[in-house]
Amino acid sequence: MKIGDSVKQLKYILVVACLLIFGRVGASELSLGGLLLDSTISRQGHEFASQLGQYWREVPSGTGKNLLVKEIVVPQAGTKLTVIYDNKTVYQTYMGRRQVPIEQRVQQAILQVLDAVANDDTKQRSPDLAEDEWE
């Protein structure tokens, strides 16, 4: 028996033991709220996502849905930041090449996100109203 084979067997045994031990934790004990996924590429984008994340932590995690901050490079104009909640775009802004204060944009974005969370909560509480009923 080679040393590499015995290491693989030991790893396999450890993984199985961990699954048996920690696999008993019930789903009610483990709760994971909504996550903020940062897919930004620039310094301004990272700052925007960081500040948005500070506000996002204050939102009750009862929704369990994720928030995605995505940034796309727009040639000769800067970048386009998009905030996506529940696979729907809720906020979009353009950032120029120059460093500018972004606090106001973050506050606008979190207000739009909170509005989307509230609308989603309302739709879940009253399922008898279809989305296209009043359009």
C-alpha cells in the first residue's frame, strides 16, 4: 500500500465522520439570511458594495434572498453598477472614471432595495393577487 493511498483513505474517513457528526444538526438550528454578493471590479464599485452591505446587514434576514451588486465596464464612460434583488434589477447607476462621493447613491439604492423587499413580502402575504392583474 502506498503512502498516498493511505492519506486518501484517512481523508475519506475524516469526511465521512464529519458528515455523520455534523449532519445531525437540524435545519431549524441553522439559518442563513440573505447574502450580499459583490461582483464589482473597480475601487468605487467595491466602496459602493461595502457601504450597501452595511445597510443590508440591518435588514431583517427573514427574506433569505440574496442581493447582488454587479459592475460592468462601459468603454470611455466608466462603469455601470446594477443592484439585483430576487433576480430583478432594483437599482442601476453609472459611475464615471473619477472618484466621487457615493453615499447618496448608496442611500438611493438601499431605499429601492427596501421597497423591493416590502413588495416581495406583500406578494407572499397575499398570493391571490396575480402580478398581471392590474396592468
